[in-house]
Amino acid sequence: MNYRYTTSSISFGGPITPRVKMIIIACIIVFLMQVISGGLPGPITRLFSLSPVQVVDSFFVWQLFTYVFLHADVFHLLINMLILFMFGCELERYWGNKQFWRYFVVAGVGAGFCVMVVNLFSPQGPTLGASGAIYGLLLAYGLSFPNRIIFVMLLFPVPAKYAVMIFGGIAFLSSISGSSTSISHSAHLGGMLVGYLYLKLLPYRKGSRQSWFQPIKDVYFEYKLRRAKRKFSVYLSKKAQGRDKNKTIH
């Protein structure tokens, strides 16, 4: 499918895509399991939300991934799934199913690691929700469709590239001001930061099948090339010296 974009185009969602549909269904099922098991104080939330203490002390490393599918309440779930649908479907159609899923996982887990790092300096309680991964998707959307119009607060039309800056700026200012402590601003910023670094290391192009390890391969092949050039230079130098020694003076 080919896409054409203009500075005034407005388009979100469309038919739901397979990976977005899978994530939404998984989040709904997990949320129902949370409710049945007792809500936020229940065992599902305690075992699968991201608790830095449990990850470090009990080695509950799966929480770096599973926390993405848990949510605090119905509103939290609905707003995250709505944003995922609005921005994720187009990204999945643009990148392809596998690349979209990889990016979602990397942004979500990366946001979790950032929460862990922040917790070293400012201890906090358990984190849950797909917001970190979704902020990563927002950043990717802004980079992929910079001139697509987004209605901020459903009122103000703003190009996607500037909307992403606004969202990131709000998260940053909120994190350093300490406001809204129930919201994990470190996860939001972490999802955007890790997503940006990931896209820079593995630039996605439509139809690309670039390996996750391509940057490492590139560095290795560059090293091999430099080594081969040095060997060839030494060989040419020795050969030239040999010719000089064999010269006959008349």
C-alpha cells in the first residue's frame, strides 16, 4: 500500500491492524483478570506490575515486559487503547506487523528500564500501564508523519512533529516538578528516549527487513575492512622495498 501525505492531511486509525488488535485484546483480558483477582491490591497486579524492589531483590525480570498490559482503572485502559488505535494502526501498516511489534516491545521494556534507573535516585511504587510504549509510538509517529495534523486536547490542530515535542515537554516538566506523582513520567520519557535511540540505530523503512543486530554487524565489517586495508598496505610496502633492493646500478 502506498501513502501520500500533505501538510494538511488528517487521518487516524482506519481498520484495526493485527498487532494493535492483539495488544488491545491482551490488555482487556489482563484487566478483567485484575478485577476478578481483587483489582490493584490483587495478586495479578502485585506479581506482574513493575516493582523495582521485586525486580532487584526477587529477580522478577518478567515485570519489565508484563507491566505494559496492566492498568489501574477503566479510564486508564480506555485512554491508552484509544491512543494505541489512533496512532498504532497507521504505524503498523507503514512498518509491517513484525517491525511494529518489535518496536512496541523495545519501547515498553526500555521505558521499564528507565523506571528502574530513576528508582535508584527517587524510590517509587509499582508501575503499570502501556503509556511508556505508547509514548514511544507517539514519537515514532511524529518522525514518520511529521506534517500530519493532530488535534491536541481535541481542539488545537498541530503538526505531529510539534505535538510530539509538546507531549515530551509536558512529561519532562512534570517529572522535574514532581507533580502528579501517580503518573510515571519517567516511563513516558523513557519510552520516547529508547524509541528514538532504537529508530536511529535501526532506521525503519517501508518493507525493510533489517536485522536487530545490523549495527553490530556494520561495526564488525568496518573493522574487518580497516584490517584488510592495513594488511594490503603493509604488503605493498614490503613489495616496494623488495623491488628497491633488487635494483642494479649501472
